[in-house]
Amino acid sequence: MKTLKKNLKTILMTFCLTVMYSLANAQTNKIQYVVKDEKTSDTIKNAKLTLRNLNNEVVKTQEADATGLIALELTGSGKYTFTISASGYEDALISYSSQIKEGLFFKDVVKLKPIVKNE
């Protein structure tokens, strides 16, 4: 019985250390977009990013701050599609055909085209 308890303790301790090591070493991908009006280059404060995986499932959504900046962090690698939308503008679709690499920092400007209303 003592041997069984000792083995269970060892297995549990090993499992806990493995989980802690994995969490501590998980690298984060930092993605930033500044959203601007295509015609005026003014920042768009009400923009929203929707992140989808290959199964078209929403993984994360993030809204722009007061400066039009959308910043998000992703853990691990994967293939994603970003949709950036704002009221009064056409959506921008950004698709990654290759995997996001571990520890990536990416920043870009996305210009949204205003929707022209026919009168």
C-alpha cells in the first residue's frame, strides 16, 4: 500500500510539474492592427476584429481602442482568418495561408473603405 501511495504521489507530482512547465513556456503571438478610413486616413474607433479558425469558428473578438488600435495575443500556432469591420465601412478580410509562428510580433495598418450610399 505504501508503494502504491508513493507511486501515485510521484505520478501526480510529475503531472503537475509538466503542466506548470508547459504553461510557463507557452509563447504568445502578438498581433496589432491600426484601423483607418481608406479615404481620409482617420482612425476608426468603433472597429472590431473577429478571429476565426479553419472551421470558421469564432476564436476571439477584439474591439479597437480610442486610437483605432486592435491588439490581441494568441498562444500557440495555427491558421486563422481575421475580419475587421466597422459600421459604415466594408469589411476587410485578412487570411493567413501559413501558420503563425511562435513568438511572432506583427503590426499593420488596415484601411477600410467607406460604404457609399446611393441617394
